[in-house]
Amino acid sequence: MNLKFRLSLMNFLEFAVWGAYLTCMGNYLGIAGLGDKISWFYAIQGIVSIFMPTLMGIVADKYMQPQRALGLCHLLAGGFMLGCWWLGIQAGFGNELENKALFIALYTLSVAFYMPTIALTNTTAFTILKKNGLDTVKDFPPIRVLGTVGFIVMMWFVNCAVWEDGGFSMTLSDNAHKFQYTYMQFFVSGVLSIVLFLYCFTLPECKLEKKETNVSLAESLGLNAFKLFKSQKMALFFIFSALLGMCLQVTNGYAGPFITSFKGSADAAIATSFAANNATLLTSISQISEALCILMIPFFLKRFGIKVVMLMSMFAWVFRFGFFGVGNPAMPGVIMFILSCIVYGVAFDFFNVSGGIFVDQECEPSVKASAQGLFMMMTNGVGATFGTLVAGEIVNHYCHWENGFLQGDWTTCWFIFATFALVVGISFALVFHPEKTK
């Protein structure tokens, strides 16, 4: 089987696991009696990303081939996610969870083992590509784009699938039994994780770097990746990665509840609009844009360099939030929502994917997996945790749950987020000069 196809299938499954619940989980949490904890569910992903990707990166650098570590993580993540589904089954559709604490615990364990897999997927792909003499800058983005396709496919599935009487059908009409409002999204995610666990053990070997006989304790644990902070260029890169990471989970957590909240509008045209009743399908435009933008990364990186590419990402976040602040689901306001989804591709990919390539190019082979874990820690860990919790406080201050919808002054919330992204972008332009640092 073609090597690039095999790596593309790996990426497809990797992000399909995430896409099954990430953008629509908030709608279910509101029904399950956890609506005021939405920010914490997304912050948990950030909290575990502070240490789990780095720890699993150490394992993949020193003790276990990265594709095998990837498979083991998915086995555990999938098992715990199926536990969340089972608790939902016990509570029943439309009912609050009986054991909220156990649900949160199982979800936490699941994402604790899922989050490292994003970096491990990169490490596995980079290692196999290089082993076979391929160019990571040229050949990785088309492979990575299949991950976005997997995410999109699962978003469409959970938006249109309807669970009822032990089976499901597919529809675009409004229906209370849609997957995005039920526990079935966790079942889909868990099953896909188990499938990827099995698939990982069919991938080519990624042999570990030969260990030196005399190494320090820090090196044996992979902690030497933190020495990258001694470089001014890398230190600034990781610091701004954390700052920009504060934006990453805001729309994942709140775009769905925000758009769905218009179903409670007194304006019938807005309440019955296609967008208000199919929030997950609408926001999937973001991932379609992401898929297209990934293919543009090699050109922009080679022509403009990492600084300009990251600046594009930062200012794209300004428009991502700003367009949400001025739009609504009916015409012509829905055009603003569509534009917000389009710029998301630049906002997310020009930072996450380009950043992963930049780290791979700047690091020695012995610490590449650890460095990828460190990048993940700064973005989806430190940055996303703090940013999501702050965003949750802002949303809970201006909005409240009423009749199953999170309603309130959303415009102010989105403009606050946009202002933050603007300040980060201007600061980055002023202080980050990689071409001037050794």
C-alpha cells in the first residue's frame, strides 16, 4: 500500500476521533446538566496537555517507537470515552447525568491519553517520511489535510445523524435526537480510537535513536528539550505559541452553543433559520477552509518564513472572533458567520501545522518527539487552559442558560476575544525577529 496513503489514513482516523465530539459537545453538556462547566471540559484538554504530550514524547524518544505509543494511547482514550457513552446510556436521552463526577473523571482520562496523540502522529509521520527520503515540508501537508477531512466527516455525521429506538437515520431537519445533543457522539469517538489503535500496529517501524552510554538524568528523561528555551528565537516562539494557544478552544467550546442559541430568538426568521438549527454543519466550513489552507503552507513558509505565517494566523483570529460578533444566522448576517469559518483555516493551520514543521526543523533528532510535546504543551496546554477558563468566565458573565439555550450579550464576548488576538499579533510583530537571532 502506498506510504503516503497509509499516513494519510492515520491522520484521517486521528482527527475523526476528535471531530466526533469536539465542536458539538457543548450542546450535550447543556442537556446533561453541565452547561455551566463547558469551559472546564475544554480546559481539561489544556490541563492534561501541559504534561501528557511531553511525557509521551519522552516515551516515544527513549523507550517505545512512536507509532506503538500512539496506538497504546488510543486504546486507553477510546476505552474511557466509551465509559462516558455508557453513563449517558444509563441516564437516558434528554436527562441530566446521574453521576456527573464519574463522567468528568472518565472524560478527563480519555483526553489525557488523546492529547499526546496529536504530537505522536506528527512524530510518526515525520520519522517515516524522512526514513524513506521524502521532504516533510512538501509531503507532510497533503498527508495532514486528510486529518482535517476526517474531522469534517465526523462533524457532518454528528450533525445529521439521528439516534432513535436503537438505530439512526440521517437528516438535516431539526430533531431533538440528533447525535450532537446525545451521548452517542462519545460512542463514535471511542470506537474510532479503538480502530486507530489496531491500525497503528500495521505502520512501518520508527526505530529509536541509539542511546548514548553516558547521559545525564535530564537527558534520559527527555527533559533536555526544555533547553530550547535558552535560544532567544525558540523561547519567544514558545511564549507566543502559548499566547496564541489561548484562542484555540474558544470557538470549539462556544461556537456551537452560540449559534444554536438563536433558536430561542423571538424573530421567527432567525429562530427557524438553517444555520441556527445546524450549527455543527455550519461550523464545518471552518474545517473545509482548514483543509485548503494546509495545502498552502509549503508555499507561504518558503516564501515568507515562520514570522509572517504566524502573523497571518494571529490577525486571522481577530477576524474569526469579530465576524461572529457582528453576524446572525439569517440573511445577510449569516454571511459574517461564513466568513468567520473561512478565516479559521488561516487562524488554525498557519499556526499549528507550520509551528510543528518549524519545531521539527529547528531541533536535533534526539529531542524531536520531546520538542513536539513541548510545543503541544505550550499551545494546547498552558495557553488553551488559561484562555478557555478566562473565556468561560467572560461568557458566563454576559450570558446565561435559559430554556436550553445559552443566551445573552454574545457580541461583547466576541469583541473581547478579538481585541486580545489583536494585541498578541501586534506584540509578536514588534519583538519576534528569528532572522536576527543566532
